[in-house]
Amino acid sequence: MSYPLYVAFIWHQHQPLYKSRTGTTDAPGQYRLPWVRLHGTKDYLDLVLLLEDYPKLHQTVNLVPSLILQLEDYIAGTAIDPYLAAALTSSDQLSRQQQEFIIEHFFDANHHTLIDPHPRYSQLYHMRQEKGAVWCLENWTDQDYGDLLAWHNLAWIDPLFWDDPEIEQWLKQGQNFSLSDRQRIFSKQKEILSRIIPQHKKMQEAGQLEVITSPYTHPILPLLADTNAGQRAVPNMALPQQRFQWSEDIPRHLSKAREMYKERFGCAPRGLWPSEQSVSPEILPYIAQQGFEWICSDEAVLGNSINHFFHRNEAGNVSEPELIYRPYRLETPDGPLSIVFRDHRLSDLIGFTYGSMEPKQAATDLVGHLDAIARSLKHRQPGGGSSLEQPWLVTIALDGENCWEYYEKDGIPFLKSLYQTLSNESNIKLVTVSEFIEQFPPTEILPAQQLHSGSWVDGSFTTWIGDPAKNRAWDLLTTARQTLANHPEATEENNPEVWEALYAAEGSDWFWWFGEGHSSNQDAMFDQLFREHLAAIYQALNEPVPPNVKQAVEIHALRGDHRPESFIHPIINGWGDEQDWDQAGRIEIGGARGTMHRSSAVQRLWYGVNHLNFFLRLDFKAGVQPGKDIPGELHLLWFYPERTMHNSPAPLAEVPDESPLNYMFHHHLGINLLTQSCWLKEAAEHHQWSARVSRAQVAFEECLEVAVPWADLHIEPDFPLHLVVVLADNGIFRSYIPENALIPIQVP
């Protein structure tokens, strides 16, 4: 019998609890941030409405309970956030504090896709960028504020709804919005929000969708069981001073999620998305006890569980597909659980890379990867064959809300192209996870105690524990949890407030933003929200709030040197757009490293990656001219540690015989800063260099921006390499950056 290649898409829809539960503010119970409302109008409904037009395609959507609760608050009109409060205030009644808040935060969006397409919104954005916040505060009119308040909400309404007569009229109007307009826009938001749950329920009942759930407030279950679990993947991890061990909270989170789901969907959930795809042997019995049939995690967790590293070829496809593209069975004392492991790279291509590609090209690329997987599986069958002789399941699982902000028209052209192609493709079949498991129960057993303790991020928990700031947060949570345990009379029946506050504080998101690794324009607010949830625990118990709960977990100052925090997609035009490079790594050069560098014309170096390119940016002192104030050439030299290949010394004259300049390199990209032309060389035999074709992009205006395709370097994914940046004149060495160091890069 022959089979198609089965593919399960799982979209993860989640927001943490933004509602403050303390009574210490002037607006108790106020929502601090607007992301449930804004993502609700842009990302949750349209994703499944688009799918409905392609009935052959089945998918899975995870709706996290904390998201559902907040959607329902907005629909009921009981939720108000500072952004909404400002939008519903007459422009001439805005306080000075509100005006400052609006100028700072009402452009918190990707300006390429959400701001620039709308002329009036773009005008206000570039006014702030070019003239500064202080100028806007002193010169903006009431109408400027009124239009910005309207556009901040309009821009987040998904293009799928732009044919609505009212929305169409507002978009055509463009400016001169009144308070009445903004009130009607909010009513339209609530109307869209009110359709989300019913649409998911309808499509699940029709069989095209499977809706699953997560633990109640999205906690990291393995860390609730024992924070020492962090050391299983990283044995030398620094742990919090106090050990958090409250495994009894796990069934509470699971039971609340299950009951919420049954109330809204009229049936029990079959699948569970463990928060951050984090799993451990200890949490499995609790999941099975609650009646869940399957869970999902990441390929890194599978790799660590079976002691196997998933190698990929230059195209990014797994070399051992039969290990990952199948469900496994976990045996627990309370019955078996199925587990599927996502293809990390395919998921990340949608989440972080395809948004920067032409939509049809991106869709074709994804289908090409699926075709390549099918060919590989056929080739590895005994005797080969022209069709698949057993059912295989490719799992693509990712955040279903944040990535679309970087796509043209919120991803609609990409998804339509992808869905149409897959609808016409008979050799690929999209299924829900439960459909596949029901038809093809897993036969491969993964011993439960062999399951790795880790998450989708590097197969570890380092994103949520181990950093000093993250550990301080855990210590605060542990103390608060012990305080609740000291009040056995405070049950969920007679004191629900204290338990709701605890559940909120146990959510994963607060720990995500603390410390190194991730940062946003709202770091201080996430810090505040976490501590407000903790404070609410003490208040509900009539206990004094400890002083350290009233103090910020960390100082949210401007960051200095740091590694890349996420994939980046800069437009290479030489202008150094701040949003484009916000998540890049940064190294301070001029004025930051002592006397020697204070005269450096290079002030700062930025670097980052996505699945297509390596990116480099150099910021120079204002007004510098290549060939006059700085050397006329830039040379990038790539060093590949622990790799057997041809290597050659730097092809420059007068290079100092010192580390790392005297290393042997494999690739060399030369850039003429005057002409902005470039040339690529690859090391050959006998320490020679051979010319290679390059599609690198170079632009030099206010700064130098460079993009080098990975395809030029012929490097497999998941490979580490290092880079040194050299300034030269006519091939003669002048200086290099960063001094006494190499820039570390991980090929994604």
C-alpha cells in the first residue's frame, strides 16, 4: 500500500495574563498591555477563516486558556488597557503623561508592514523618528494625536477584514479621525474578537480543525515539579537559592485548562501543547491522568532522548528522516501517551524567514522541503520504491500570532499560495494530529524515563532559569508559594483570588523576558506585572507584601554588548533601521573599550542571521569618508573551528602575526567601500584562494550594511563558525575589529 506524506501544522496561540490583580494601583484589575486585543483583531480569526476556504486541508490550533479568558474580558467590555483608555479619550482631554505614553508606545509595530503602508500613520512615525519625541510633544496638534490613536488600532485589523464597509471607509478616510470614529473602531474590534472561539468550534465540529489546549497560564511544568530539572540539560547551570518543588500545582493547571476547554467546545481536548514544548518524565503521569492522548515537543528533545544529533544537508533537510517524522508512544502508570516532535527548521522558516521572501517563492520553498523529505524517505526504504510504503508524519509547530507581523498583508498571500499548492498536491496530505494517531497508532516506544527534560529552545530550560535575574524571580515565586502553603485554610473554593494570582505568576512569559537572551520595549512592564501577581498573593492572604516584591527584579537599562536575540531581516540600504537590527548582536567599538578605541571611526558593530543570510552592520562616526577618514576596503574572514577543509592565511599584506589574524581561514569576502562592490574567495589547495560567485548585498549611506547568503558559503545548518572584520587599503592591512576576538556565529 502506498501513502501520501502526512503533514500536521500546529499553530500555538498564546498571551500571558496582562491583567493586574493587585489593589494597589489607581486602576485595580486594569490590563497593562494591549496584545490580546490587538493580536485578536489581526491573528486568531483570519488564520482559520483562510483555512476554511481549503476544506481538504486539516490543521491543529492551540488556544491557551489564559488567552481565552482575556478575549472574553474584552468581548464583555470588562477589560481596559492604557492604550485603549487613551484611544477612547477625546484628543483635547489627553494628559501630558498620556501624550508622552502615546508618542513612545503607539508605534510598537513592525513599521515596514503595519505602519508604512498607511500614509498618515507613516507620516506620524517618520515625524517622530526624524524630529524626536520631544519635538512631537511640543508641536503635535490634537488631530495628530487623534489620528495616531485611530491608526494604532486600524493597522492591527487584519487585511482579510478590509472589505467590511466600515473598515473600508476608515481606511479610505485616512485622517481627521474623531472620538466617535475611535469608539466605532473599538466596537469593530470587539465584533472580531467575539467570532474567534465560535469559528474554531464550528471548524472542529466540521472535522477540519483540531483545537487543543495548554496548562492554564502557560507554566513550565518540569520547573514547577522541580527547578533542579534545569541542570539535566545544562549540568553546570546556576540555580536559584531556593528550590521550587510544587508538583501538586501541575494537575491544577491541567484540570483548569481541561474544564475551560469542555465548557467552550462541548468536548474534552485530546491534545496538549506543553508550555514552551517543555517536557520531562515527571510530568507525564499528570498529563495522562487528565485524559490527554498526545503532546508535542521539539526535535532537540527527541535528539537528546535517543542520543542522536539530527544532521541536515546544505538544503536544510534532515539526513535521518525516519527518526523524527513519526509519533512515539510514552508508557505511563496511567496509560500511554503519544508524542510528536516538530521539525524545528521548517517551523522556524515560517516563523522567522519566509516573511522576508516573496510569498509565492516562500510557499514553493516550503513545499519543496516537504517533497525532499518524501524523496528521502522513499530512498531509505528497503529496496527504494517510487511511493511511500508506510505512513510518516511531518510536524510543523510554531507560534501562530507573532510571525505574521513581518509578512506582506499579515501573511495572507503566503498562506493562500501555500494552501492552494497543497490542495492541488495529491502526495502531501494535511491532517490533525489526532486524525493521524487514530488511524496510525504509534508503534515506536520511547521509554518515559528516557524522555529528555527540555524545551523547544536548545533542548534546555536556560531561557527561563539559570540567569541571575531569572533566578531572583524564581526565589520570589518560591517564597510566595511557601507563604500560600502556610495558609492551608486558603482553598480554591474560599479564596480563588490567591490561587489565580499564583497561577498567573507561574506563567512562563515573565521568566522569558528577565535577564539575558530576550528584550523588548516592554521589559519593565513585564517585570512589574510579574511582581503585581506576586503581590496579589500576599494581599489575598492578608499578609504584608515583602519589600523585595516592590522592587524591580532587574534594572532595565540600555544594553551594551550582547549576542543576537532572534533572527533578523534587515533591508540592506545603508540606513540602519533601528527595528531591523533590534534583535541583532552588538559590539561597542569606539569610545567603549579604553584609550586605544576612542579615536576609532567605527563606533559599533551589529551582526545577526536568518535562514537565508548572515548580516553585518558597521556604524561610523558621522561624516566619515572611505579612503579618507577610514580605509577604503573591508574584509570579512571566516574561520571554521574543528572542521577539516582547505584553509589559507588572510590574503592581505602586512598582517600582524598575532591571534586571531594569523589563523587560517576558509572564506574571504572583500568589499570596496568606495564603489560598494564585493568579491568572494574560498580557500583552495596549497594555501591558495579561488574566486567564487557571490550574491552578497552591500550598501553604505549612514552606515555600512552587508548581507551574505549562506548559499555562497555552502555551510550545513547548525554549524558554528567565527568571523574577523579587517579594514585595509589596497590590500594592505590597517586594523581589525573586534580587537583580540572573533565574532561567534551559529548557522541556523
